[in-house]
Amino acid sequence: MNIEGHTRRVVGLALVLWGGAVALASVEGVLAKLAEDELVALALFAFAYASATYLLDRGLRAAVFSASGFAGTLVLLDVGLALTARAACAASEPWSQTLATPVFAMAAFFLAPLVLALHVAAVDRWLTLTPTLSQGRGGTTTRLAK
């Protein structure tokens, strides 16, 4: 059984459903009806859920560790998020109205939590793959951190 292949499919399906739900909610005006504190709570939940999913799912962590092009993908998503944030800052509407538009809703409730989870993954990869020093009988030796 190919666990890694199944993990990638499940994560792909989950991302499509999550992005579709955010897009549909913003297009249908659901996000525009929410109060500011509800929008903040929803965004915080998305950030926490995305990061926790990565940290708690061993299959997902293994798939991320074996992924090629990880750094390039992360940089590309960071640039997209920065450009979207810049455009949101230039908007003359209040932030709660700006956040209800489809583009900014996708950035706040889908792209930004995904980028945060990928940054958590990048730190996790770096900490796991960085050699640490351990004292052996013959002196100092290096090993991979676990």
C-alpha cells in the first residue's frame, strides 16, 4: 500500500475542498455578513488548524519531507501573499469589507494559513536535518537530530 501517494491525494482533495468552501463563502456573501470579531476568529482557526494538521499527521510530515521543490514553492507563495497584503493595504475600504471580497478572502482564509503551515514544515525540516553536536568517546561527533 502506497501511504505517501494516498496522503498526497487526501491532502490535495482537502485543499481543493477548503479553497472551494472559502471561495464559495466569499462569492455568496457569507463572509460579508460576519462581524469583525467573527472574521478574526475564523482566520485564527484556519491558521491554527493548518499548522496543527501538519504537526499532528505523521503521513503528511513524511510527504512534506520527501517533497522536491519545497523551498521554491514556499518562496512563490510568500511573494503571492505579500503582493496580496500590499493590495489590501492600498484598499480604501475598511478591512472587514476588504476581507469579504473573494481575492482577499482566499488570501486570509486559505493562502495565509497554508503558508504558515508550510513555514512550520520548513522549520521542522530544518530542525530535523540540521546536524547537532553530541559528545562521544573519541571526541565530538555529528548526528542528525531526531
